[in-house]
Amino acid sequence: MPQFPNIQQPVYPLTTKIKDPSLQSEMENGMVISRARFTRVPQTFVLKWTALPAEDYAVLRDFYRTKVLGGSLAFDWQYPTVANDPYSGKLFSVRFTGGNISFELSSPGRYAGTLTLQEV
Amino acid sequence: MMLNLSVAGMLEKSQLSSDGVWLLLVEVTIPNAEEPLRLVRNNEDIHWNGYTWSAFNFKLGEITEDNKGRPQSVPLQISNITQTVQAYVEEYNGLTGATVILRVVHSQHLDTALPELEEVFNIQSTTCDSKWVTFYLGCDLSIQVRFPFRRVLKNFCSWRDHYKGIECGYAGSMPECDGTLQSCRIRGNSARYGGEPSIPEGGLYA
């Protein structure tokens, strides 16, 4: 499986979205019945760069365009190092999601943009 | 085959909140293949009844009726993004006539061999596009199964054509039976008479 390129770490905040797998139904008397719909709860990670060096952006762009063809192929991505977090440095199998990506040249030699990774 | 919910299933069904999942399984027999397709509508594989059921995206369409109230075929849409299923469809004449078994099991009772629900269908036709393979399943539905399974008559034994059979149970030496209660009494077998004398004249529609 391809590896996410070794580029500059994203900036804070690193957003993690956890999909709610539940189904809920409110009854006429106000009570709510709920149950799970799937057995696994996938996560989505939103990575943001505000000043990604041009050479790192070039690596990321090639990875997106030629290595994994956007959201087509899954790849391994390592969670950033976070003290006291079991996820710190953990490898996740992910793919790009969220449609088109957009990076802009925000300052000389620096790119800014956001990527969304979805756990496979 | 319509099954009754298990006790565990009824308890799960009645809970106000539960972290268990009702999993829909689909088994598609592939002609000349040793193994059928075993898919589960879930986001991870499960193990049930000694087999691995692969997580797959599929959905069961609505059961519609025609203008005479007869149920139409049921569409079963299976994801065709990877074209895995389409390969089978192309190789085996659209899988028309193949058997599809839909089952419902509960994620917290996967050690139970009997599913909570089970329905058997035949594929009547198939269509494919880039996103979905759609099997139109024949309406072998429980709601269409005749019940009671036999016609019950007031003065005629349903077991006459199976005289001395399992239901009749008569094991004596008397020859053919004419299917009347009187004949059954003569044989001392009226407890197993296959008619229903209590039905009123003119019949009864249930």
C-alpha cells in the first residue's frame, strides 16, 4: 500500500470527524429508539497547511495525481505525534475524500490548502 | 422460509437503545462455482456460520405492486464500483435463475447458526451500470405463500390421496378410503381425519 509522502506536518488544529453510526427514531410520546447501523465507526481526518513549502507541495501534488489518483487508492498515513494520545504515530489506512482539493500559493514559495482523509 | 425471531432477537428488537446491529446478509449462488458470493451490508467483514461475509455496499429496493395488487420483483442493488459482481454477471448469463438468499442476523449473536429472518429468491433479470448491479428478484415472498398450505374441506379428508401415509396414519388392512369421516370412523382413525366438519356450509374464507 502506498505511503503518504514525508512532508511538513499539517498545522493545528488537526480535525478528526467521527461518523455517527446510529439510527434514531423519535416516537410520538417523545421517547427515542436508537440502534447502531454498522459495526465499525470510521473516522475522517482534516489536514490543513497554511505555509507548505513548494517542494513539499510538489511531492504531495504528485502523490495525489499520479500515485493514488485522487480518492481512488487507499494509502497509509501516520497520525502526528501527540503526547499522551494512543493515536500518536499510529498508521491508518485512508483515502482522499471530499471531492476536489484546492491549494493556493499564499505567499512566495508557500502553499495553503486542506486535505480530507477518510479511514478505509 | 419465514422464521420466528429468536428470544435474543426479540429482546434486542424491544430495546430502546442498543449497540448491536441488525446485519443484512446476501448469498448469491454462482453456477458451477464451489463458493457462493457472501456479502454483508456493513463496513467491516463478519464471520457467521463458519464463513466470512465480505463487507459490501448493497441495498434492497422497495416491494411495489402492479395495478392489480400483485407484488413486482424486488430490486437488489449491489455496488459495482469494483465490478467484482459484474464479472460474474457477464460470465454466467446475467446470473438469471440463480438463487439469492437474504438473511438478517444480529451482530451480538453471530454464534447463533439460525438467522433471525431468511428469504429465498430467484434472479429474474439483471441490469448493470457503472455504479450498481441490480438483480430483480422473483417474488418468492412469505406474503405470497399459501397459508394454510392445503385446502381444508368440510366433509373430505385431505389425506385421502396419501392413504396410510404419514398424516393419515392408518396402518390397518382395509382397502382404499373414500375420504369421508364415516370411513375414518370405521377404521378407528377419526382422530386423524383430514377434513374439518366444523367448517360451516358454503365454506369459510380466511
